[in-house]
Amino acid sequence: MRLIITIICSFQFLYSAFENANISSMIFIEDDKPSFTVSASTIYPYQLNYLQLTELDCKINYKDIVYHLKTQTTGDEIYKEIIVQFSTEKKINNKLRLGLILSNYHIHINNYGNSNCSTIGLTIKTKIAENLKTRILIPNLTALITAKLFEEIPKTLTVSLIKELPKNQRINYIIEKDVLFDLDHQIFWTIDLLSFIGVRVGYKSLTNETVWNLNLKYNKYHIKFGIILHSVLGTSTGFGISYE
């Protein structure tokens, strides 16, 4: 029964790794400044251990080009999903950055075989004013090779507006549209309480979820904790560590 439920959920929206990838971006505070970063994290969506998401991440900036490699794995010996994503982003001028995203999605079901799909996407970042930026993200614009699995991969358009505020604060307003779902409005408020403590709280309208994050900094290390509260499904928790 669990296998059937998992397969249905995963092939509708690939909830295991692919939806949890959104959970990962929500549950941890992200630093948009180009830098060298290596991180590892684990997330338990809605306290379901068999959906545990493990993420490894490496980002490096070299000559105004950001290279970003990320892997995400979830599942067990019966069912497993893996995402490998490589992206690169180049500074065009002081107000524009363009990026390319290459992703590979892999599903393995015991006794049923494997499914794979590779996609290409893009990012556009603009600087409207000194303390105001926008970001447009289309992670799966089209498939590189025709594959049935592409029909099940989320087709999303995300538009973000980031406003820097005094006293180390930031407001991030996000509009996200998936072809299968209603428009989702998200808002996050981030503040550095001290030089070594950062906090973020937020809300996601489509799923009625609230987000609480804590980022502890020690020298070049960051220790991250996150909680998402869902009114029906319960609590998702995450823990991560990074070096930069």
C-alpha cells in the first residue's frame, strides 16, 4: 500500500524529491551573494522517514561566473528518486545576470526499472535599485531528450522580488505558478539578529504553510535549522551545515 501511494504521489508531482526540493529552498536561509560554498543537509518532510531528503551542494564563483552543482536523493530500497542539477550564472552588467540550468531526474522502482529525464531551464536576475532585485526562474523549460517522465516533472515559473531593508533585514515576495496548480504567493522576512544569528519566517499561501528558520554562524561555518508547519500534514524539519 505504501508503495502504491508513493508512486501515485511521485508521478503526479514527484512529491518525494521534486516537491521536497521546494521544501529545501523554503526551510533554509539562502545567501544570494556569490561565494564558494559547500553544504550538506537532510530534511524530513512531514516526519515521514521514508521521504527523507538528503542534499549535497557546491557553489563557486570564478571570474564573475557562478557554478552550482546540487544533488538531492530521497526514498528507500523499494523506491528512490535522485536529482542532479548543474547551473551556471554570468554577470552581463551591473544590473543583469543570466543563468542556465541543466537537470537530470532519475526514478528507480524495485522490480519495475528506471526512468530518466534531462531538462534545461533558465534564470534572470535584475537589479532595479540599490536595495531592490528581481529573479525569474524557470527550472524545467523543456526536455533535452524526449521522455515520458517529463510530463510528470513540475513546470513552474517563479518570480521573486527581494527588498533589502535597514538593520540587516530583507523581504522576499515570491509568486509561483505551476501548470497544474493555482497561483502560489509566498513571503519571507529575514533578519540578522547578531553577527552570528540569522532568522527567517515566512508563509506559503497555496499549501497554507508557515516557515521558521535559524542560521547560526561560526567563522566560515553555518549551522542551519528549519521547520515548516502544515495545517493538515504536520511538521517538516531540516538540519544542515555549510562551509564558505
